[in-house]
Amino acid sequence: TLFNVAVVGGQVFASVLCGCLSYLPETYNWRIMLLFGAVPALGQMIGFYTLPRSPTWLVTQGRRDEAEQVLYQIRGREPPGESKIDTSDLEVIHEKVEEDHGGTHLYDPVQEELEEIVEEHEAAQKGAGATLWQMWCHPIMRRSMLLGCCLWAASQLAGINTIMYYGASIVERAGLEGDLSFAIWVTVPLNMMQLLGILVCYKIIDKPGRRFTLLTSMTGVWMGLFGIGLGFYFDAGIFTVLAMCFYLFAFGVGLSTMPYTLNAEIYPMEFRGKCVAQSTAMFWFTNFWVSLTFLTMAKYMGNAGVFFFYTVIVIVTEIWFYVNMPETAGKSLHEVQVLFAEQANEDVASLASLHSSVSSQHESKYGSLNNNDGDDSSLAESDMTDTSDLNALGA
């Protein structure tokens, strides 16, 4: 959700900036607009040189000790044995003491995060040999991948990029015309409405649940599309623009964000990389198709007809999601797979057959991530604190 806020927030800022620059002479104002587009890219490129290596990448390269050091650095914590204890925080320290198999140790969130990274990498290695064909042939994986791809397809087939790419042209077709500055400024409220919708989604995404949020958003989206079509049909320019604003707000509430969120939740960890890559490809394919065909469809179907067509697509896909999409909020990866297994009338344990079909490829190609068991044991021992040490802290 925050990623989406950043993307659309950047669009709002760019619209305002270009609107201000549009008052400069037309011979060079567009050059300055393009020049400003390079500024954030240049700043990011410079910033990259100050970043440490990714802990996840270091783990994939077998450099676990370096990954641990980087995690302590970016989390602002000191490794065990180097930290200076502030007695004012003693109560907090005692609250974070956990009992583990009769021993006592201080809770270390960095070590917990490192273990999660290692587990995710090992799981990804186990599924690295699986092909898309093998996954599509498995009923549980097929349902989750179909849902992930349909989420992205639905978000693009709802016509969002016809508004984002051709917003100014659509407003002009609705009968509201002006100079070049007007054509740029009119995109500001359109982008702002989508940003407001995403901010609403950010606040409510975990409360009513993914399913309710998505279906509510899609209802608002097809109503907005239908309103845009009516505005064109009756040549009501103001009504058309208002319907566009409502459409973008409704899109931001759910259909803009849910594909990102759900595609991170519905796949087994072992196959998540390939599944997300596949659904992302679906996103760009439908994005390209809608952008390529919009003007041609508007020419032959009319401005109203093309938005009525998008309305029908959204209604059909909403019905499909109502029937096939489970609620994933607050559920673990295993619980989500159980939901898909129930829909496919399969036992979730049948996923083991897919694992076994690629396990031999995994072992021969990757082997084990941690070849030195002693390193792991010494790492665990470094986290352990004797009870007498805790008593000394108390003293």
C-alpha cells in the first residue's frame, strides 16, 4: 500500500510541477519538464552508493555473517556483546526475556529477522526447479495462480490507464476545453482522487478484510465507468469529469492496491518468485493491450461505448472474484493454502507431490545453504545469556 501511495503521490507532484512549468514559453517548457523527471532518478542513483548490500542477497550468496552485520547496521542495533546496557531500560529488557527449553536468553529481533530471511531463501531454493507447467497442472497452485493473474488483469481491464494516459484528451472529448495549461492542470484532481482512495485503503485494509475491500472497490469502479459512459452519451461534460473522479477514488480504495497485497499472500513460499513474476507479466500485458486498443475502440464504439464495455468487464470479473476469492486477512501461508485446497477439493498435503517432483533437481543444483553446522550452533550460543548474567544486570 505504501508503495502505491508513493507511485500515485509522485504522479500528483509531477502533475502540479508540470502545471506550473506550463506557463513558461512553449519553446522550452517541455524540455524543463523532462529535465525535472531526471532529478529523482539521479538522486536515487547517488543514494544507492550509500546503501549497504541487501541482507537477502548476502544470504543467497552464502554470506550469512555479513548479512547479520548489515541487519544490525540498518536496524540501528548493536550485536550481542557490544551493546551498552542503559539501566533505565532494564524493565524493557526483562519484558523481552523469553524462556526456551529451560534456558534464558534476551530476545533479539535482528536474529529473528535473519532466520526468516534464511528460511525464505531455503524454501525458494526448494521450489527453484519447478516449472510453470508443473505448477499449473497442480489444482491448488492453479487456483492461486489464476487468482493472482486475474487480479492484475482485472485492475488493467478496468481501464485505469485510459484515464491516466489519456485523461486530458478524455476531458476535452467531454466538452471541457482550454489551453495547454488547462489540459495539464485537469490531471491534478484526477490523480489526487486516486491518491485519496489509496490512503483510505491504507487505513482500512486489515479491518474489513481483503475480499470485502476488493469487492466494494470494484462496485464503485463499475459505477464510475458507467457514469463516464452516461456522461459521454448525454454530452454532460461536468458529469463525466465527476464520474471520472469517483471512478479513480473507488479504484484507489481496493483495485489499485489489492493485486500487490494478495499476490504476496496467496502463494507457497517455495514458488512465490515464479508466481509473482508470472502475475506481473499479466499486469504489463493487459496494461499494454488496453493502452494500445483504447483509441481504436473509442473510434469504432464511440466514447460512451468503450466505457460501457469496460463496465461489463468489471462486473463480470467482480462476480468471478465473489465466487472464487477467499478471505486471506489474518491467515498464515499454510491456512491460505488450506483455503485453496478446499476450493479445489484437494488435501493441502498434495502440495508435497509438487515438492518431491522438484526436490531432486534442487539437491543436485543448489545443495544446502548452511554447510557448516558449527557456525549455526555458535551463532545460537552467542544469543544465549546465562541466568547469572541477568541477575548481574538486575544488580
